[in-house]
Amino acid sequence: MTAERNDSTVLVGAGCAVINPQPGIPLLGYPRPRPNKGVGLDLCARAIVFAEPGASAPQAAIVVLDNLGADLTLVRQMRQRAAEAVPGLRAETVMVAATHTHSAPTLRRYHKPDREPVLPDPQYIEQVIAGAAHAIAQAWKAAKPATMRTGRTEAFLGHNRRVLDPEGKASADWLDPEGRHTGYYDPQLPFAAFDDAETGKVHTMVVSYWCHPVTLGPDNYMASADYPGYFVRRLEAATGAATVLHVTGGGGNINPRQALFASPEHTEKMGHELAAKVLAAMDSTTPRAALPVRSASAELVLELSDNVSDFMKARAAESTDGRHLTTEVQAVAVGELCFVTAPGELFSEIGGAMQKASPFAHTMVVSQGNDYLGYLFTDKAKAEGGYEPSRPIANQIEKPLLAAAAKAMNAARAAQG
């Protein structure tokens, strides 16, 4: 570890609630739903809360669901329930994200062209809402003074699944066991550790890997958190932290090199390899100022493309011309650390640009954050075509998203004074 500094301490707590589905509720994430036959690895809602010393309530909270993603309506319900569970917590300061495992039930209307839509199970939705609120309340009860340090390492376990032909047109190649794909790929593994201010032991962590959680494929019928679940559990066991959170960064166009298995052997192996990388980097972390804690959001308005689902058209009907969809980008600042959301499956290139635009020393990008709009791809990818841009949510995504992210991060920074 680098030399210690007299940084401020921050109140940090973490909590977890299991959100496993009843058998038979379909798992989503591939072209056809699969009725689940049980649980391979618990699905969880994992939460972390932040507050300045002496605060009577959290000033920001993040809850991460082992799921594909939640839309804005459900996010608002979870925020409100969390605010009711923790008096003084402001709903708008709660960030809701998803790991994007493809082995969990849907939380939103799931529709593929020419196929019957799959609707979420109402009882399961209530279970998830209650679980998220419980995890946040549990996190606040466990809050204690902590110091913060951040680190960054690399793991070359993924690949860019978009392969270009000689004419520059893209197609999807889901697997790359020999590492031959040459598309843009960022192997970063950023993380933040919060150490108990009294004992110096790890209290909780937030980790990230920029890669689709699809080691388990369409022949898997067991609910599972996929590799992020094994990743955080190995870190909890090794560090003594009660709860570790995983946020998926810019992995919209990135798959594991080996993926789509029917059983979890490789899933566990990948999670443990990622944990080993982080543990090896724990002695080279950088202490960071942990105060003040602030949350800020920026409105993101997208002009819908012509080829969107009726569900998205209904959302846009609220706009003046019926053509614009409004969502948000949120930034949670904890001293020199910032978490910033993207409302869908973010392309790695855009995630990198968001980090470069950040005024903070350490920025963690949170995909599937506060909404789920599908793929958030680059202008270049749109021109190349292929799987991800085949049904775009909007005519332009990259520039409006980067502008909203910069606005949210700068607002959070300015609020810190």
C-alpha cells in the first residue's frame, strides 16, 4: 500500500438480500426464456451507503441487482421503497444498477421481434423491490467510519465480439478462446476498498469488470449471478468483508473469451481469477479523500429511432412530439471517487470516454444504471451495423450520453465545493 495520509473518514455500510425466484419463473437473457429449475448461485440485491460523519441518514446509496436490468419505472419504485425503509434517505440519491447476468428473471417487459413478449412476474417484482430496500436498510445499520483507497488492475478474460469483414461491416462472434479478435477491448478491473477506521480491516468493497456476465448460456436452467457472484464471494472470503458489490462497466460489446456453458465450472473459475487479480493489487492501492458525499443527476433526452418497441414508444408518448424519451444519468461522489451511470448495455469505448471526461481521480462506470434502454453503442458501431445496433433505441446515443454524464459528474464535483 502507498504511504498513508490523513484523509477524512466516511460512514460506509453494506448489506445484502437474497432475491431468488420460485422454480418455473423464466430466466431471460437469450432469444428464448427458460423456466428455471432451481438456484445454482444465489441472486442478490447488494447495497452500499455513504454519509458524512454525524449524518442522520445516508447521503447516497447504491444497490446492485443480480439481473439484466430494471427500467425507470421500477427504479423509481425501488428508490421510494428504500426512502421509506431508511428515514431521511432522499429517493433521488439512490442509484439502482444490475450486474446483467443472463440467468435471472426479467424485471421488465421482454420482447423480441416476431415472438410473444415475456412479462415480469408481479410477485417476483415485489420480492426484488423489498429486497433492495432491505439491503439498503441493512447497510445503514452496518455503517461505520471507514477510510477509502482505490486501485486498478487488468484481466484479459474478455474479447470484443464484434468482428469486421473486409468491407467494414460487423457481425457477432460470441466466443474467442484463442484470443484472436482485434476489436477494441479494455481489460481494466477498477475497484474501491473501504477499511474500518478503527481496525484497518476491509469493511466493504466495490469492484468492476467490463464484460458481459454470460459464462452461463441458453442451456443453463439454474438461476445464477454468473461470474460476478463468484467474484464477490471469493473477495468476501479472502478479505473478511461482509458484503462486496460488483458493478458492470462498459461491457456491452464485450464477452468472456470462453462462455455460454450449460454448467458453472468455468463461471466459478472466471470469478476466482478476477478476485485473484484484485487481491494481488490490494497492496498497491492509493488512499483517497473520502469526503464530501454528494449525488447529482442530469437529464438525458434521446430522439427515438423508427424501429423501437411499443413499450418504448409509450414512454416517448409523454414528450411534446411523442418522439423523445427522457431518462437520467446519475453521479455519486464520495470524495475523490465517482460512480456514474449509463442506462443500458454500454459499449466499452463510451465507458472509457466517460472516465476521461470525469473531474474525479477515480471513476467507476455503472452500466444498467437507473434504467434499461438496451444497447448504448458508438456512432462508429452504428455505421458498421451488426447485432447490437440492429434495433437502436435512438437515432443518436453516444454524444447525448457523454454530455449528460459530464454534466452529472461536474455537478457532483461542484456540489462538493
